[in-house]
Amino acid sequence: MSKLELARKLAEMTRTMEQARAERNAKVKKIYHQTNPEGWEELKTILNYVEPSYEEDA
């Protein structure tokens, strides 16, 4: 396989991966937007889930 063929194959694989990533992201967004926010809050309460703090402890 020549370097040119290898480069073309790599470019094709990269495009395919980008398309697959875009499709997955679109599905994730759909699921996220269909989520019931009140249900999430209730579930967090039941599980005693606390949002992690991103502030630095000084």
C-alpha cells in the first residue's frame, strides 16, 4: 500500500468516525431533551446525590 493510498484510507476512516460521533451526539441530545427535570431532582433526592463542587478548597 503506497503512502497516498494509506493517507486516503486514513482520511476515509476519520470521516467515518466523525460521522458516527455526530450521530451518537445527536441521539444523546435527544434523550437529554426528553428527560423529565422534576424526575431527575426526585431521583437525586432518593439517592442522596449531591452535585460535586468545582470550587477550590482554600
